[in-house]
Amino acid sequence: MASNDKKFIIELPLKVILTEDGATNFINHNKKLLKFRLVDNVEEYGISLNKFSPQSIQSMILLDYISKIEISMSEFVSSRQEVMDLSKVIVYSLLYKQFNRDVYNALIQCECVRKHNRTNPSHLIDERTKMSERQLRSVLQNKESIIQNTRKTILEPVWKVIMDNPDFSSEEKNIYILMSEKFMNRLGLMNWYIITLFNKSETAGEMFAALRVLLNSYMEKSKVAEYISVMVMELALNNENTNIRKEAKTMYHGIDDIDGLIFDQDVRAKIVAELQRKHELVFLSWKLGGGSSSIGKQGRLSITLYNKDDEFQEVKENIETAKNSNTNKKSLIDFYRELPDGQEGTDLGVYYLSYLDEACKKVNVKFESIVNQYSASDLTVINLNFNF
């Protein structure tokens, strides 16, 4: 679960699409934005990255600077770990953000805040309260010792439960303790402002208890990050193998044992090189739910995979004009079950999907998978939608 800090540098060709806040920040720092045409043919502004630290991506997500991340490659096998690490960084970042929002919503319902609001109607602390980061830093600058002591007060009972759990191995205990610290370390300044303001009140224990409940809930939710990363990689490899098989039949016409052929490393390398020359790519994108103004959508994540050929614009127009007759929409589980016999990864796909679905249900993460297949173009678009 702590894999998002495992690698200092990840090497992947990313198109990072910025939110309005993100674009404004980059422009204000004299950073030139690039104009991208994405796989869905929409033009967006952002930045291009080939080497990056997981922390840099996480920081931008936490600041609401990123709206979408897209990768396109002919083959994913050689970048398997990097893609999985990126996927986990994105999921963890969204969980940290959602945890922060849920903590705020819980704090403003606590009796100490309600009492404050009753006696200070001109200085309410509620869902509409806004304070700038500069204001908050100014208020909190001399309260570091209070923050650390309160943080310890909140965490120690959580750690005790973890350490006393006989079902956890030593490694699992360490992972959970580290995870609890990470969530608390990413708690926003506004939440710390409220916590330090009322940490000595008679009902401060209510605040701490509410926070512990959410902390335990989000540590459980964090388990889905691993399942999502495996599922995304499985789907990318399945699309990659579909493209390689198709190209192999063209390049080695008349050979019956295509599967035996494409798993010869030298032959596979030649096929991948030809796919790259033809610009036949597998596209993978993560669309983040929205910034602070997207009420009700902040905890959403949409992951989309699709193949694209050089005639994609024509294909897209054909799809849009003949959508009803040209689209076969189904769940991902049905998609896997209907793949041709012997197609690589089918059993694994069903296996991973069932685990992901079960894991999401256990921790109250809404999950939906949709596959659109466009028969006229052999284009398959897979959407995995999550609401944390």
C-alpha cells in the first residue's frame, strides 16, 4: 500500500492536462503550456513529462492542478511497474483529497464548532467558510507543538488497535501505521485551524473520535489502489496483445501459430517496432473528478483505455453519427467472457475484475465498468469509473 513512495523517478511519456488553477499557476511562473490533441480529439492545454517524481504528480493533484493524465504507447510490458506506480499515486492522491474533505465536513458538525457558530454568528465556520493559505499559515505558524501533540493524541489509539490486531503480520502493521501517518500528514491547513482552535474544548474528544473513524475508513479504502493498478495494467496488456496479434497476421501471413510467434522476443520486438512506425498505440487516461468547485464530483476517477489508429478522427465521426446502430455496450465482465478462445489474459482479466469489484464493495467505493465496442472500426473503449 505504500508503493507510491517506492520509486524516486518514474519514466513515462505523460500528457498532463491542467485545470484552470493549474494553468494559471504555471503561466504566473512563466512556464509555457503545450496544446495537446488528446485521444478523444479534444484540444487541451497542459505540460509534457517524460521523467518525474511521484511526489510532484501527487503535489499537483492535491493542489487541484491536474484534470487528466494521458499515456500512449505501442507496448506496456517494459513499463509495467512504472504504469502501476503512477496509477497508485493517482488513486492515493484522490483518497488523500477526499479524506481531507470528509474530515472538514465531520469537524463542522461537531458540538464545539456548532457552539462557536451559535455564539459567533458573524464568524461562522461552515461549508461556506473561506480562508486563504496565507491567512491560515499566519494563524498556525506558532502552533506547531500543539499540532504535533494533537496529531499524536489522534494517532496513538489508532496505532494501538493496529499493533494489537493478531491478524496482521509485522510488515502489515508497519504499512498501516505508515499509511495513517501519510493521511494525517496531508490533512489541510483549514482542518488544522479548526482542530487547534477547539483542541482544549470540553467536547474536543468528539472531533478526535470522528477523525479516527475516517482515518480507519480511508486506510481500508486505500487497499483498492493495488487492485486498480493491476486491473489497469491487465487491460493495457490485453489491448497491446490484440494489436500485436493483428500486426503479426499481416507481417507473417500464412503462419498458423501466431501465439507461438508473438512470444518470441525477437519477433515481438520487430512487430512492436512496426506498430510504432504506423503509430498504432494503446491509449490510457486518468480523468480526475474535478477541482474544489466541482461539488459532488471531487472524489471521482475515470480510467479509460482504447486503441487508436491513424484514421481515428474518421472513426470518431462515424461513431458519433451512427452511435445507436454501431455501438455494443456491455459490462467489462461480459467483454472478457466474450473474447475469442485462447486470447491472452482473458481468465486473468475476469479474476482481477472480480477481486477489484469485491474490494470496492467492501470499502464503499462505487465502481462501474463499461465497454463500448464499435464494430465498424474494431475500436474498443473501456471505462472504469470510481467514486471514492
